[in-house]
Amino acid sequence: MSVLLFGMAGPAAVAAPASDHSGSSKARPAGWPSDCRDEVMNQYQTGAYCRHTNGGFYQAIAVCKFKDTGKTGLFYGTWEGRGAPSYAYCQGYSYVDSSGINTTPTPP
């Protein structure tokens, strides 16, 4: 099972930046990563990868279940923006329940 997450609060609307009509070429907005996937690697690790970063960033999420309480926790991998995989690991006495991915067009 794969879970697609957009931040801690769930899916959220994102306002696009205003256009720069000044003619300046240095004020270009970054794009969202595309062609992304996330997966459970083993019982303690998840991974995420985007084939096209489009100037944006992505990070793996491990949705982990704690063996002693049954509660679920989220653990995050490193932000990547150059095509390298991001990995997230369950901590403590927990195991992977599912995987997810965060994406953003702006540097984290």
C-alpha cells in the first residue's frame, strides 16, 4: 500500500507565485517533481525517487507502526533535488506499515 502525503496536514492547496513581468530572468519559479514513486524497501526502510525533478525537491516518508502501542508515526528521509533516491527509516520499536513521498517546488 502506498500513501501519497503533502505535508503533515494532508493535501493542501498551493498558490502559484505571481508572475514577474519586470523582464528579469532570475525570478523563475521552480516546478514540481514528476514521474515519482515511493516503495517499501524492507520492514524498516522506505524509498522515494522522482525521475524528473523539474527544479523541485522530494523526500521519502516511512509510515511506521509501533509494536508496543500499535500507534502510527511518520519518519522522513532527506530532501533530494538532483535525482538521487531519498530513504526514510522507522525508529525505535517500529516497523514499516506503508510508504509515502513529499514533493515541493521550493527549496526546503
